[in-house]
Amino acid sequence: MEFHAVIFCGKGSSLSPISAVKETGVPKALLPVANKPMIQYVLEWCDKAPFRQITIFTETHTLARISKFVDTYKESRDSDLAQTSPIECIGADASSTGVILNQYKGHILKNTGNFVLLPCDFITDVPPQVLVEVFRGQDYNNIGLSICYNNSFENIDANKVLNSNYTMYSKQNSQLVLLDLCSKGSVALSKFLKIRTHLLWRYPNTQVSTALLDSFIFFGDSRLFKLLEDQKNGLISSNSATKIKRDLARRSWKHSTKQEAVGLFILPEKSTFARCNNLAVYAETNRHVLKLHAKESNTTASTQKPKEKADKPKNLATVGADSLVGDNTELGERTSVKGSAIGNNCKIGNKCRLTACVVLDGVVIEDDVSLQNCTIGENARIGAGSRLVNCNIEGAYVVGSKVNLKGETLTNLEIGLEDEDGSFEAIDDDSDEDDSEDGESGYDDESFEEEEYDDDIFDRT
């Protein structure tokens, strides 16, 4: 298709302590969902289109690891896609998505005038063709198309876990138009929601929703870059994607003359869409995909001829149909695994119980350990007899024997670093946490703090 797919990979600060925010963590794009790197789901989604070109932007220090995986993925693709839909990885350290778009606009528009911005962390059953056709069917006055969705998981408390905004939109010519976005933080601070009278004059049937979630998926064309180049329109090319989208949406009503609008498409509630951009959704998405895997396995088994039952050795480990165990992983006797994904090269002791857990590569779990709803980082070790519930553990962390914890996040504490002169400098345990507005660093999916409307809000030009 005539689109350039641009995938953005950030650190994933809200996925700490298992993400690359910590030195022991994994780049966000490579964190496994049901033992597959989450970016693989995005690439497979793109290949269903397929798009004319795929470009992956990542931070320079994670470029080598992500490029290595992408090279492996290329080998499994259809040979025709290598020519019609090439994939490339680019390392770029930038403060926002807008900076990347500004720096690489020529590259993005090199072979096609249309593009789609994608996060590296989404999983959906909505085919890309559906969104492409919605974009094609828009009014020409619409400069882009923003995709929103509703929470798909009943176990996720949207108010506490998901980062939603006040989304203002209206219907125009049977199509939805995005009008404005306001952060919940700014509304809570001011204790009221600001809606300009000029907006209501232009769109009297405006609706406001706090349930809609931003997918970060945005379809656009070359007109967007022309607007960003023209500083007179008030758009700041170095802003986050959310701010740029918000400012573009405001153009549809803030001027006396008709300006470009931003279309809005809300995914059907019966569809599945999830962004693994925090630990709660990451764990729940793993469980969702594992359930789908179990259904597929049961369907396949029902179509095959039943095999004669052979005598099984006693005391073997039990792995449920809704679980996955990686390569070279050892399970001890009488160990039970339910609703969990266990990575490669792990060692699980005897009499262990793992329920609804995500265990990354290289983890060692000693005998008689019980884990429930836990996420364990790479190369962590859990001592014998421990009982952990709703815990998140950083990679390489060592949990002692017979430890009982609930709802804890366990991270390594760095006491200090030795300077060149031999002295030591104290390091704050949270020193590498991002202080950005929503906890996401770099050009990964950004939220925003609401700003006052521009002084030219009623500009008659």
C-alpha cells in the first residue's frame, strides 16, 4: 500500500523495572508477549497490509539489539515482501516524536506522500486494511486520521491504570472529527474543563469522553509537514505527537476561515486492541494472548486423530494449555505452571507453582516457590520457599529464601560508582527514572500537560 509505516520505540519507563530504563532491563520493543517480542506483533500487522516501507526509530543504545531481532524477522518473511515492503532500523536520540518527524521528513516522504505513525507495543485483531480504508474515505479537508480505542480488558481499572485524556470530538458529514485534547491532570488542577465558546459555535454537538484511549496510530500525508514548516500557524515541530495532534485538531475551529481538520476513528468495542505501555496492561495482554493460544491448540487437537495414551512417568511437571515454556528451560518435579509465559534458558525447581506470571529469559527459581501474578525480569533468582503475589522483579535481582511479599516492586540498589580518582559517588536508586509528564521517555508515546490556548485563539486570518 502507498504508506510509509513509521514505528517508534522508546525506553518504556512505565514498564520499569523490566524495561531498558534499568541497565538490567530489556528494550521495550523486545519485551516478550507470550514469548514473542512485542514489536513482532506490530511487524506482522504491517505485513498484512503490506506497507510500501517500514522504518523503525529507536534510541541509539538499543539499536544493535533491535536490529539483530529485525534481521532475524526478515529471514522469516515472505521473499516478495523484502522487495515490496523493506524494513530498516534507524538510531535517533530525540526529545520528542516531533523532533524525529522534523529531522526525517524527507526520508519519510521519499517514496510516498502518505504515512502512518505506529507505537511498538500494540496488539490488535483489527486488520490494517480497515484503518487504511477509513483514511481513504475521509473528507479531503481532513489532514490526518487519529485512532482511538476503548479498554478491552475487564481486569484493568481504566481510571487507575490507563492514561486517558478528555477527548472532544463531533460528527461532521457523517464522519467524526477530533476537536481537542485535555489532560486529566490539568483538569484536576483547575477543577474544571475548559471548552472555548468558539468551538461550540462551530461544532454545537461536541461530545466529551474520558473513556477513549489514544492508540498513538496516526495516518497522515505530506500536508502535515508543510504545516509544521510554516511557523506562522502556531504549530511547533519539536512538540510531542500528542501536542501536535491536539494543535492540528484545534485548527478546525480556532480560526474564522475554515482550516484543515483531523479525523477520528474509534475502534469497535467488540474488537481487541491493547497497548503494552505499563506493567498492568503488559501482564494482562500476556494472559489474553496465552488464552488465544490455548484455544488454537484445543481446536487443532480436536481435528486430529486421538493418540493412544501412554503411561506417563509420575511426578512430572504440569504445564497448562494456557501456558508457554521457552527453549532450554528446565521444570522440576511436581511443578505446576498455569496461565504463564516462561522464557528461554530458565531453571524452575521442584514443587513450584506459577500462576498468571511472566518470566523472562534466564530466570532461576529454586524449590517450593509460589508465584502468583508476578513479572520477573531477565536473570533474576528467587530463593527456595518464597511466596510472591502481584510482584514485579528487576532483572538480575536476587530474592532470598522463604520471602513472603505482596504487591512489591523489587529493584537493585546501586550504592555508588567509582570515579577516575578512586572516590565513590552515591547513586539514587531512582536516578534513571524519567521525569517526563507521563513517565515515558524520548519519542515514545507521550502525554502532555494542558497549556493555555494561544493568544490568537480568535485570530481572523
